[in-house]
Amino acid sequence: MRKRRLVTRAVLAAVTAAVLGASGCDAVGGTSPAPTGTGGRGARPSPKPAPVWDRAPASVAAVGDSITTGFDACAVLSDCPEVSWATGTRAAVDSLAVRLLGRAKATEHSWNLAVTGARIGDVPGQMARVVTHRPQLVAVMAGANDACRRSVDAMTPVAEFRESFEEALRTLRRSLPKSQVYVASVPNLMRLWEQGRLNPTARQVWDLGICPSMLGDAESLTAAANQRRATVQGRVEAYNKVLKDVCAKDRRCRFDGGAVYGYQFSQAQLSQWDFFHPSVDGQARLAEIAYRTVTN
């Protein structure tokens, strides 16, 4: 009897081993075959996809208007690109390019294609010149000149503003689909009027023709003057909505969220010659906003 029981146990053990081997029961579970060799030590994790937005681009180009050329920041009626918020090399500004690349590399790997007096309709042409440099980041600031016209009727229509900005991005994307774009909001022109309207020197300069749609007849508080300024301000806000909406459709574009528009420039941060363009200190503030937007 004892011998029979031993034989029975041996048969059951053999059958059990055969069943377990056939079913492949293991740490993986289910009916999957047991891993062998190095695969048995655990599957390798999939590599993380590269982020769409690179916080450390290796080259920078800038397009836009007189704010980006540093106009009236160093001398009257003169561009001063060395203090540009986007690509300037002067230490007092610590431009976006310098912050991202370092001063030595910024000299070789940044380009300023902005033109004093440019409006949004000029930006597609500037973009066409940008692509020859193949920058990894393009900084855009345009729109103030579209609102600063001889009259409210002469301001760029919102639909036309949108069309031009979309064309600028298409121009870039046709050649550089992976370049990133930083878009600054249009500054608050009403705030500039509020800062300088009680300054006799500022009013005299403005009367020479600086942003007449907003700054002309700066002392007047009549209903008509107030309505004129409100109309300009509304157009600036509409431009900023366009910049935000169009940029949001491009996964490699970042709008500043209205940071430039919301920044309250002091008189010390405005040009001592025209009380409109940023001074060197004002340019530095724009650089801070841009760097924060690009790197966050």
C-alpha cells in the first residue's frame, strides 16, 4: 500500500508539472509565455518623448518695429539695437538672447530683423528674411504702429491684422516647422498717455506727431477725446486677442499672456526724448518678460 501511494504521488507530481509547463503560469500572468534571458528581468521603460517646447534654444531672431530696434533709447531719432530687449548685447539690458545663450554666443547666434516704423503687414517679409538664419527661436513684437495712426479711421482693421500675422507664421513654418515663436503683446497705449499727459515736455513732443490717434491733444478730456482714446485702446486689445488666438493654434508658439500690455512702465522706463519708446531700463523690463515666458 505504501509503495502504491508513493507511485500515485509521483504520477500526480509529473502531471502537475506538465500542466504548469504547458499553461505557462509565471510572474507575467495569464497565458503569456514566461520571459527568458534578459527579458525576464523586466521590460525596459519607453524613452520619454522630447518636449515640444525647448526652454533653451541655441539661436534667436527678432522681428517687429521700433521697440525692438531700440529706437530713441540711446540717442534722439536713432535706432540702438545694442539695447534691444530681444537681441541687444549691452549688460544693462540683459536681453532675451543674452539670457538664453550667454553674451559671447548671443553676438554670433542672434539676429535683429525688426524695422522702425514697421506694422504687422511688414512682419511676413521680415519672417522671410529670418528663415535664412534658421533660428531656433523667433521673437515677435508688432502692432503698436497699427494702432498709432494719424486717426482712428486709419488704424489697421482687426481682420487685416489677423491675416498678416497668420501669413507671418505660415512664412516661417514653410521653411522652419520646428522653430519656436515668442509673441509679445502690444503695449498699453492708454497707460502711456496717462503717464505723460501732465508732463509739458511730453505733450510738446507728442504734438510733433507721435501716436496721434492716442497721444494727440493729450490735455483734452472732452467726450470726443476720451472716446478717441477708448477706441484706440479697444483696437489694441483686439490685436492682442488676435495674437493670442493665432499663436494658440501653433504648438510651438507662446504668447506672453498679455504681460507686456499689463506692464506699467514708469516715466523712467520711457525714452527721455519721446516719452513713448522704452528707455534702456524699459528694454530690460521687456527682456525679463520675454525670458520668463520662454523658460517657464
